[in-house]
Amino acid sequence: MHRVLIVEDEEHLAEGLRLNLEAEGFAATVEDNGQVAFDRLTSDPTAFDVVLLDVMLPGLDGFELVRRLRAAGHFVPVMLLTARSHTDDVLAGFEAGADDYLPKPFDLSILLARLQGLLRRKMWLRGRAVEGALEDLQEFTFDGKRIDFREQALHWDGTTQPLTLMEATLLRYLVRHTGQTVSRKALLEEVWGVREDTDTRTIDNFIARLRRYLEAEPSHPKYLQTIRGVGYRFVAEPDEGGAGSER
Ligand code: CA
């Protein structure tokens, strides 16, 4: 049974969510204060499989809560529930380390589909829902760096950088398509599984974050290349100064 923490201070909405999620077979718990939710999550990091997180909260707001969680090395999947549907707020949520977002008001069926999507990706990364040998990419090593998809972490020179669920999922998709140009549209559909109106700047934002981990010079990427007007391409062994490294 998947365990969901609902962090929502609007009692009516929180209880409605709790009842509906329980009816769908989830174990659901409600917290109405950001700080209390943060303390609960960090005191027992394996207590929940996924967090539904309101943005406007007493104690700590949702952005700050997820930022502090990630800074504390806590990488539970987080879906933001935001009444603010402005693109900049959505991007701020991803920048803070959220994995997905849903603008309020939302249909329960859409919430459930997105929640299942997050949980499925988590299992897929952890190798528990292997659909075939090709899906079972658990590690990838290049240029002295080792990506461990099960752990959701990047290792190099004795350093470990934890990855959020979506960072790891995106990176795995790019690595599985090494040398191929993948479009932003394909990434949105294949990695995020979201509807078409989602801003593709979401992807650019995640790519920028991955570059900070992977690249010696994030502004001059060698591995995570931008293919202008199309999308991105991951190369494990870039030609030094060679063609095809257009930024
Ligand atoms: Ca609220």
C-alpha cells in the first residue's frame, strides 16, 4: 500500500483528498503546517512514498519545504498542489526540487493519474517494475562519473550528489538515448507524461540543474548538449572541440 502525506492547511480540501485516496487504496496522512510536515518527513525519511504539497502553508511554504527537504538529502517524490498557475511559480517549484505539480482546482482522476505516474517512475528507477532487460539500466559510468539510478545519485571523486526523482528519470532517458537528439516534446511526453500545455521551460530548467552536476563548465556543456530548435542530446564521449557540440 502506498503511503501519501498530504500537506494542506485547507481542512475541507485535505479531508476530501484523504478520503478519496483511502478509497483508492492509499494510506493517507494529513499535516496542515509546513514546519510540522518537514519535521515529520525528516524524522522518518522512509515513512511516506509520495508527498502532496500545498504551496501556501503556515509554518513553511511549500517551495521552502521542498527546498529544505532536498538540502537535507531527502528525496521523496513531491507533487506541488498550486493555486498559482503562473509559469514562474511552477518553475520555482521545480527549481526548489519538486517532481510534479498540479494546479488547483483539479479533478480527482487527474490527481490519481499523476500520482500513479510518480510512483511508477520511482519503481521503474528502483528496478522493481522491470518491463524487460532494456528497462533495467541501473548504472551508467562516463568520464569518471557514475550515475546510480537505483540510488538516485551521481558519484565522482568521492562526492555524492543525490538526484530528485525527475532529475534521475530525465537523466536515465537521455542516457538510454545516448548520441540521439531528443525533442522537448518527446521529453515532456516520455519523461513527465504530462499534457501538451506544459511549458517546455520546465525541461530547460531541469537540464540546467543536471548540467550543474555533470559539467565542469555548465555554460559550455560537453555532455548535455542543446540542439538548437529541437531539444537535447547526451553524449558520453564528446569530441574535444569537435563538430556537433552546438550549444
Ligand atoms: Ca494553503
